[in-house]
Amino acid sequence: MSEKIALICGSGNVFSDFDRQNACLAQARATLVAGIICTLYARGLSRREAKGSQGLGIRNSHASATRKYPVSA
């Protein structure tokens, strides 16, 4: 491998790095969802159990998005 790869340091907010509107809001939402996903995994809750617990209103479209990517708690 003689090919050189450029390393670019980001700002810590990927949404801002890609000039997305409302980058701070998007980052806050992503951080919140990541926390929720980690809590679900730590508690061993399924989407159905999480939806029914504590009266949380989790829409199916949002709940299914939480299981697409593996997360280590």
C-alpha cells in the first residue's frame, strides 16, 4: 500500500461538517437517540417492550431505526 490517504479532522459534529442546516439540532437528536438505544440494549428491551414501558410513545418507524445498527452499551 503505497497510496497515501489524507486525514481530515472534523469539528465533532458531522452534520456541521457537511454543512447541514440545523446541524446543532441534528447532533442533539442523534446524541439523544444513541442514549436511548444504549439504554434499550442495556435493559434487554425489545421494541415492543420499550414502546409499552413507561407510557412512551415510540412510533414504529423510529423504533425500527434503532435496531438497524449494532450498538455496544
